[in-house]
Amino acid sequence: MSELAAAYEVHPTMIHQWKKAVLEGAAGIFERGGQAVATAEIAEETVRDLHAKIGELAVANDFLSRKLKPWIGK
């Protein structure tokens, strides 16, 4: 797991969660047929939106940390 996490730059906990989700829901993929594809597209869109939000928050945190340096002394 640690090699996969390092190779794909994700936390090992995420790989464990993904594995658990696959093992619990793999049969449902074959039962639902085309519905799984639509769900995957929605998931990809959600991930893109969340990555964009993370980027916005990172920029805001960086800005605030630079502006607060004179007051916190770091």
C-alpha cells in the first residue's frame, strides 16, 4: 500500500478506503449496467470541483499567513 501511495501521491488511508469501497460495491457495478458510468462522470465532476475549492482555500491560507506575519511574529 505504501508503494502505491507514494507512486500516486495519495495517503495510504485513501487507498484502504478505495479498496474497501470496491470490495463492498463491486457487484453493484455489474448489476446496474449503464448507471455506473453516469455515477462515475458525476464523481469526476465532483472531484474537479473539490480540487478547485482546495486550490482556492490554499491561496486564501497563503495570503492570510503572509498578512498575519507582522502580528504573530513568525
